[in-house]
Amino acid sequence: MLISRREAAKIGAVTAVSYSRIQGATGRVGLGVIGTGGRGTAVARQFLENPEVELRALCDVYPARMANLQKAAPGVKTFRDHRELLALKEVDAVLIGSPDHWHKDHACDAMNAGKDVYCEKPMCRLRSEAPEMVRTARVTGRICQIGLQQRSGEIYIEPKEKFVASGAIGRISHIDAVWHAGVPGPLPKEPAVKPPDLDWIRFLGPVRYRDWVPGQYLNFRAFLDFNGGKLTDFGHHWMDVVHMYMGERAAKSADFAGGIYYNYNDGRNAPDTCNALFEYDGFSVLFQSNAYGVAPEYGITFYGDKGKLFVNRNRYEFTPAGRNAQPVTRSIPGDITRDHIRNFLDCCKSRKLPNGDAGVASISILPPLLAVQSYLERRRLNFDPDWLEALPL
């Protein structure tokens, strides 16, 4: 993406202003949170573990969901409309924990308002939204960290350098990326009447209108209007690790197999059984997220001609090829989200690109979204990784 000299100068000016604001007399980072459901609240609490962070504003379409964080910061300002939160000068950075169909608008509006952004994954709902988020980050000079926390976890960084970059694993020809889930149950039918203070229209936002459906609000990931289901919820994480290890380049094809195998006739359209095969230059990746009562350990396995490497968020195991080879293992307890938040806060000060920058996330979101399209169109999808375009039949 090319930008003019005027735009570049503007970026430099905005960056200097934001740096001086964050490093002002108090040295505090004013945090606003958009979307205070379970994940938004949990990540916000991890932000508050950093002494320089001060919670200053919350936004949610349902006021009751802000209650837990309000207790953590009495007197914090609350809103239903994110634009009102973004108008606050005392908010320096924004955590976006809203449903996936809002990520692009919330992130771009925040960056255009001069705020740095930590946006939960998946980055976006549509392929067309990713380039817009990247452009907004570059033109405004804002930090935009996507919540792909593996990028900041020592448990991923160490084996990448030790076994892949060093050549110890040899040539990698295939990768299994596994994140299964349990068997789904029926969607909730209560509350049958929408709570009077829940702004359903604002929740729907950019998607087409429909009357109140409790299951769509309480389990939006079962509906492809709002997200890509397990393919983007789990798939963006694991395909981003693939790109982290193998290079920031999109797949050449995506081929989906699976569907809704536990059908409760409740309107859901996101598949519960997901097997997506991706072809890259020189290797293939099989992503699986199926509905099992007893599932194998989640994680990613890289197969090379000199060994194999398994890694997940708390452990890795490298097994060299050959008879009686002894595996090399390491475990690191804890939640690597804290490391990712720390990287974001450091970059808000240094103005360096964060580990999960929008630029790399915009490439790793492509395979999951291509797999969604393959599922919907019931065909193998060929893709041009140079022009970033899906090819016709």
C-alpha cells in the first residue's frame, strides 16, 4: 500500500502526540473497553494487572454485562454507543471484545479517533475488511494488535527458533492443526422476550435485520452472519501459528469437509464438524475442529524429514527422526495473553509494530475465511496468494 508524503507526515505528527500523551505527567494509559462479555472482561482484567493501565470507559449494548468491570473501577464511564466512548480524550487505547461482525468497524473507528487498538481475534468477518483495517492502521499511525497471543508466547517463539529456523526439523511437508470441541447442545430459547435495556439493533450492527432471537445473541458463533464459526474462532489462531513458523503468505487453495452433524433444527448454520485442507507452496495444512466427546490434545504438529514438533499454549515436544531418539520437551504454565498485552503496551510507547500487527493478521485470517467460502459454495477454492483473490471455477 502506497501513501503520500502528506499522509506520512500526518502519521509522524499523530505518533508524536500519542507518545507524549501516554508518557505524560501520570505515565498512565487510559483504557476503554468495547464489548464486555466473558472474553472482553477477562482480557480487560489482564490489562489491569499492568500498573500503568487505568480503566476509564466501558461500552456494551447490554448494560448488565458491564457490571463486573464497573466493580473493578468505580466511577468508570459507561456507554452503549462506541462512538461516545471514542470521543473521550482520556481514552488512549481501546480493547475490542465485541462480537466478530463488529471488529472492523470498532477497530477502524477507534484508530480514526486517535486510539491504539487491541482487537480480539478473529480479525474480521469478511476478506474485504482486513485490508481496510491495515490501511487505517498505517494511515493513522495507530498500533493495531490482533489477539493472536501465540505471537508473543515464549512457548511458541523458543521452538520456532530452536527447531524450525535452525533446520533441526528439516524440510516441513505437512502440518496438522487440531483444536476440537465438545458435542454442541441446543441453542438457548430464553429469554423469549428481549430485555428492555438490551440494544438489539446496535448488536446487529452491519448485518441484516431480524427480530430478537436469544440463541443468536447468546451463541452468535453458531451463525455465519456474525462470524466464521469454529473456522475463524479456532482456525485464525492455528493458521496464524502456521504463518508465524512458515512465512507470511496465503494458501493456494482451501477444501472444506464437514457440516452440521448435530442438528437441533434451531436455525444454526455454522458447521460443528470442520476439516479444512490448505495447500501452500511446498507443504499442506490440515485444520480440524470437530465435535467429539473425548478429543485428542489440542495443538499443532509440524512434520519434517528430520523430526516432528508438537506445540500448544503450554508445552512443546520435538522428536528427532531415527531409532531410539529422545524427545525434547518443555512446559510453561500460565496464560500467554498476558505476554501479548505487555507487547501491545510496550508498542504503544515505542510505536514499533506489535507482534500480532494487523498486517500479519490480515494474511493469516485468509485461510479460515476461504474455508468458510469453500463450505458455503461446496467446492475446492483455488486462491491467488499474490493478488489475494479467489479464482473462479
